[in-house]
Amino acid sequence: MIDNFRNIRIEPKGNRVEQKVKCPNCFDIGKTNINDTCLSINLESGLYNCHKCGWKGCVKPIDFKPMYIRPEKKNFTKLSDEALKLFTDRGIIQSVVNSNKIAMSKDGESVIFPYLRNGELINYKQRFISKKDFRQAKDAEPIMYNYDNCIGQKEIIVCEGEFDVMAFEVAGFKNATSVNQGAPNVNDKNVDKKLECVTNSYELFENAEKIYIAVDNDDNGRRLKDELIRRFGAEKCLVTDFKDCKDANDYLVKYNSLELKKTILEAIEVPVEGVYNLNDVKLSMLDSFRNGKKRGTTTYWKEIDKAWTWRTGEVNIWTGYQNEGKSLFLESLCVLKAFFDGDSFGIFSPENTPVNDFYDNLIEIYIGKTSDPIYKSNQMSEEDYLEAMDFISSKFFVIYPEKDFNLETIFNKARYLIRKKGIRHLIIDPYNTVEHKMKSGEREDLYISRFMSELKRFAIENDISIHLVAHQLTPQKDLKGKYLRPDTNRIKGGGTFADKADNVLI
């Protein structure tokens, strides 16, 4: 809790639960006698309240966790010969069926793949025997299949289905796992819900040194492969080649277990950064040729779509005069994007403190009413407030590094959110809150050029969009006394911002 207070510049004195300390907000607004210990804090509840300036809030995070239901085993029974044949026809031997604790529904219509964690049944999937139809346990927690055999492993194989995991076990690999709902559709706007099992089991991959991506050899499988590489990091991923087969199980049936084993031994590393051959991008080029190049996605605001749309891999500058709503406008677009497309955001915005107020802004955008009880006639209900809290907490993640605000530190936090939470967009608001590292004797325009290049590289490497808020120079007036319109060449720091950005929005 002490670190949570320090994140908003409150310095507790030791571990005493209730304390009075200096108020950073009094310092910011120029109150006299700023050395007064006028801020009451509580290290257990996280509450703080200044008796001088009225600044108050809570630093204890509200942890919204989905309510999962543990399934029961009461409708399971032992496999029949007919059910076992479903596996043996696929080249999966009975000992592997037994080690995976495969069961059958009591009505005899489906086989049951149990999803275990620490030996406990967390989820299960039904596969009907007479048809290819899969069902998940209702309201159960999505986790990765074969969790217990993969936890703590330095090498992990990631598949697209339980049969593929079992095929690899036949080939001698017990360290294979699978997503619980197969691959996302190639046209899905958002994949976070379908890959919730990755988020809920991220500890499997966090400390792994090698992750073999062994998903299906089709368009949906390639979409899954790209997303897994994005989340796990290309530096630790290798990709298998199933040649003329769709997946690992097909490969086992067509060839044999030794040949399937070779697909892991001969897996290729994801191409080294900075060195390319056309073959490295051949599949994506063919996909663009057949289905069209990647287009920007709607802002859900027709007038804005005519000028700008969301597109990953791009760096966007948001500029204008101070206190005219740059950040609020961008936040409004972000809430729309999160609501309609399910996208998640990482936000570095040290000026938006305390964090409570920042999240209240997003909640008010989401609901369309105030959260402040002083405006009772237009205050949202507590039910609306809790609903918005639940939504915002799952889509917006504040980056506030403990040590420093330099760009690489911000990138490290963003990488974590990309891997763990699947964020698609990074906001840096504003430019002057970043701790800049200019080289000795370096001109400001050359530094900005280097800074913008680093943003662009990070956006492309991680397939996210980056949004940098930058202020304008002090506004000037024309001969009639009216302020001149903001301009791309009047961003504080010079026109290099506009030169190196993909888009400038004023």
C-alpha cells in the first residue's frame, strides 16, 4: 500500500496505519505553509484526505474479478469402447487418454476433456461423439488445457485443440497446452475474450524460455499465431511447420509420432529483428493480395472517420492549445473503441492524478452523467457507477512507473500490458511528462526525430497504435485580436513531430 501512495507523490512515514503527512496537492496549487502535515492517510484502507485543500481519494485498487463457477463431476462416467475409438482412430493411444483423465457424459453422447489446475477441475469441454460439436462448462473459468503438466516448464508447446495436445504426448511431449476455444476468426475485431484462457494462465508462459507455436495451418490459425507471438514476445517463440497437414493430430495420423516430434525439433525461430527476406512476409503479402491491405477501423463517429480511423502500427500526434480538451476528446474516442470493439488501452498520463479522478472521467464518458454527488440532479446511479467501474477496469490500465518516466521504462510497462492484458493502444499524455534523455550537444529537433522513431518502431513491433499528446506554443493573435488556429508546425519542440508522425490531429 505504501507504494500505491508513493505513486501519487504521498510519502508515508513508516508503517503506522493512521498518519498525517505533507500534501503534494497543496504544493501544486500554491497553498501557504506547504510543510504542514495536513493530509490524513490510512495504510490499510488506502484512504487519504487533506484538511487544508480538500484533496481526497483512495489508492487501494478495486479488483474486479469475473465470477466463475466450478463445474461438478456428477455427470461424468468412464469411456465406452465407442468413445475410446474416437481417440484411437486419431492415433492417440489409451495410456495418453488415461493420463489426460478423459471421461464421458453419462448420456454417452460426448467425451469430456477436463481442464485441471493443481489437480482441481476448473473447466471442461464436451466433444460430441457423433458430430464435431464442442461445448464449454457454463460460466467456468477459461484456462489453458493441460495446465498442471506445463506449469514451471522452460519449454511449452501451444496448440489449438485438445486432440493436438494429446498427439504431442504420443510423440513424447507432456509439456503441450491448448487454448480453450480454438483460434479466433480471422475477421474478429477483438480476440481478448476468446483468449481469456491465456490471460488467466499467463504464469505458464511468463518464465518459459521457449514457446513453440503449433497451431492450425489455416487463416484462423495464422491469426492465433500472430497474436500469441505478440503477447509472448517474438524473442522466445518458435513456429512449427505441419506442411500439407492442418494440425498436429493430422500430422500424427498421416506420418507418425517420430515425424511429429521432428516438427518441434525443427521449429524455426521468428525472424530476427532488422533482417528480412521476402519469404519472411510471404504469407502476409499473399493475404493482403487476396483479401486487401489492412484498413483503419471506425471511430464510431462518421465525421471523424472521414479524416482519421484507428490503425495499429501508427503513431498519432494530438495537439492544440492547453485546456481545450485534447485529452478528453481522445479519451472519448477510446471509450467508444473499448465499448464497441473490446479494445484495451495502456495510458501513461502523470498529470491525470489522483488516479481516482482519471477513472471517474472515463466512467462519466461511459455513462453520460456525472459521478459527483454535488450535482444530484444529473448524478448517475450507484448501479450505473458499479457497471462502469467493471467495464473500465477491464479495458483501461494506467502506467505510472515507480522509478522514472523515461521512454524505455514506459515501453517496459506497455510490453507487460501487451503480453498480459492484450492492449492494442498506448497513450502518452503529454510529451513533456516523459523524462527525455538527450545526448550531450544533441539538437532538440534531432532528439525529437529519434524519439518519434522509437515510438514508431515500438508501434510496429508490437502491432499497437501510439497516441502522443503534445502542446502548442503560446497562442498568438491576428490583427483582429483573435487567436490563430493551432498548426502542425507550432507544436512545442518544432515541426519534426509532424514530419515523423503518421497522423496529426488538431
